[in-house]
Amino acid sequence: MSQDSIASSRLARSAAIASAGAKVGLNYLKHYGRRALTRETAASSEEKLHAENAADVYRTFSELKGGPLKVAQMLSIDQNLLPRAYTQHFAQAQYSAPPLSYPLVVRTFRKEFGREPLELFDTFGREAVAGASIGQVHRASRGGREFAVKVQYPGVADSLRNDLRLVKPIALRMLGLRERDVAGYFAEVEERLLEETNYTLELERSQQLSTACRGVENVSFPEYHPELCRPRILTMDWIDGEPLDRFADGSAGQEERDRLGQALWDFYDFQVHRLHLFHADPHPGNFLVRDGRLWVLDFGCTKALPEDVYRRQFRLLDPAVADDPARLEAALIDLHLLLPDDPPESRAELLRVCGESIALLARPFRTERFDFGQEGFLAAIFALGEANHRNEQLRRMRGARGTPDSVYVNRAYFGLYSLLSRLRARVRVQLPEWLRSAA
């Protein structure tokens, strides 16, 4: 079903988000009541709590679009962050957010071009072919050429900051975090999300990265059409293909899986380690498979890494650092993961956990060819994340840890590992050149 309107005033959006928060609170009261008045087990009651919260929060976020729905989409990628009920509901944000009705699309065109869609195109689909957090895509044609036209939801950019301020308490409650410990991370997320509402910047980044990455084998990009773009409308070539997750779940042979997996790995490797500017939204809806090639469709979320941040982050891949307790401790201090006032027992526990995490996550870099389809690799990452989430000693550690720049680096690599594992691809992997030279 399409939406005929989006709450755009600050008061209306605040009321909707507050209502979602109230429902979460009510669900907690029901949870405690079930535990007190019935013999239901803690696990069973908690599972119902998460299912009720996930449904209520997603319903509100999907209707509001913008910041709330984008937060849901981001949280759905990292299955270590939230219980499965949340990730299952929030994953809908990648493909199936309720689309806007056609009259609202026409209104956006009038504001941006002073013309209606059918005054610019020979044909323009009234129904969106895809709807997500910031905008929705329509199929159009002109002069025998097919286009994908991304139309931003009304009011998204104007309401984003206020939305995130209101969503923050709900997200913190779901994640079990304190606001002052993660303020820098929320500021980073806000900055990236504001960039995603700027289609002029997206056009610039799309052209910049697609041009820079054209030499990456088996990776292709649609052509963009600046004359058909505006700050809230982005037009590119229409690409027919199979979404990457559907391809991965299909019957493709190992050779084809390896070729596509290698293309995906090389695409990220080149961006992160050569350009220090990378596509930071690795959900499968942003990639298509066509004629044995990987097509990259969306550069709305990108992240630039300053050289010093990049070096501090990726020195953890160096075996000489990761395998030496003293050098590892120094690297973690440099990354602000270890703080000066950490008591000795907490410091020792964090060092142990970081050592285990690095050993697991850096495993692909320790061999020339890594099989992401091997049984247990991704499960081990999930299990480690779950264990760390439940680690009471870690949960008691306070303070703002890490650097906000790492949010999207971690997001990109977790998404990359997840997609490659789903592909069951065997990939040639190397350490970044500067680390190989140091070795």
C-alpha cells in the first residue's frame, strides 16, 4: 500500500516517535507482568518483548521515512547489535518501505524542475519499483533510453536532525548504551545521513567513485544524467539485473560465485586502501548481478577517511602489532579504545577481547585465498559479538571509546563479510601494500 502523506511538521513527527517510544515502554511493562504473573520463562517472555518492540518501532519508522527508517536499515546490517526480531523487521527497510503515492512524487518534480514527470520523460512509472529510507525509485524512459529516477521523500532533509534527536533514546534503550558514551558516534551518523539527503553531493560522489573504480575487474556502474538531476531528484541509467542476495541464494556455480565475490572484494579494497573514500552502504539492495558482472547502484552513503585515521585503524591488521601484546595495547590506546583511567582488570579484559576479535576478523588477511563460505566463519563472528555484548565486565566500562570514523569502516567490512559469506565465495586477499612493505 502506498502512503498519501508523510508527517512533515516537527510536532507531528515528534508525536509519532514519542508514540513509538511509549509503545516500547508499554511492552516492557507487559514483559515484567508476564514474568511476575505467569510461569513463562525469561527467554520466552524476552522473545515476545523483542518481537512486539520490533513490530511497533518499525511500523512507525517506515511511515516517517528519513532518519528513523535509515537508522532501522543500518541496524539491520549488523546482526550482533540487536536481537533477531529487530534485524528481521528492520531488514525490510532495504527493499520494502511503503512507497509514496504518485501525487506526492509529482509535487516534488514541480518543486525541483517546475515541470511534471511526463513533461521530462516519455514514460514514467506511477508506482515506485523500490522504496527505502531517504527516497524511492521510479522507472522512466526518454528517446528510447531507460532510466532509474530516485525521488527524495518530502521533508526528509528538513526534519532529519530533530528526528535523530528523538530516535536516539529509543535506539539507546534497544542497544543498552549511555548517551554520553556514544555522542560522537551519533554525530557521525547524523553527518552521513545529512549527506544522503543531498542528491547534488551524491551525484558528484557517484561520478567520482564510478570513474575512479572503472579499472576494477568485473565491476560496472550506471551512467548518471546531471541534466535530469536536482537536489532531491537523481537520474541514472536503468540496469536490469538480479539483486545480489537473490543471486547468492540461487543455483550459481562456484566459479561464478568466486568471480562476483572477488569483484566485490576488489571494489572495496581499492576504495578503502587506495582512495580512502568508499561506498559505506553495503546492503545487498545496492548491488545487481548482470552478465557475470557486479553493478553498483547507489553511492548515497560514502565515507572519506583522513590519512592518519586510516593508518591507525588498519595497523591492527599487521601481525606484528596484533600478535605483540605491548604493541597491541599501544594501538588500542591510540584508537581510544583503552582509556587512561581504566582499572587493570578491565584493561586486561578489553585487551583479551580485542585480541580475540582481531584474530577472527583479520583471518581473511592471513592467507592468500580465503573461503568465506567455510562453515562457521560468520557464525563465529556472530557468536563473538553476542558474547561481547553479554560480557558484564565490558558493559560496566564507561567512557567514549574508539573514534567515530570507525563506525562506517566497521559497517562496510561487516556488510562485505556478510555478502561474501552469503555468496560462499573464495577470494584472493592481501594486506594493504603499506603493511606488506613494513613486513
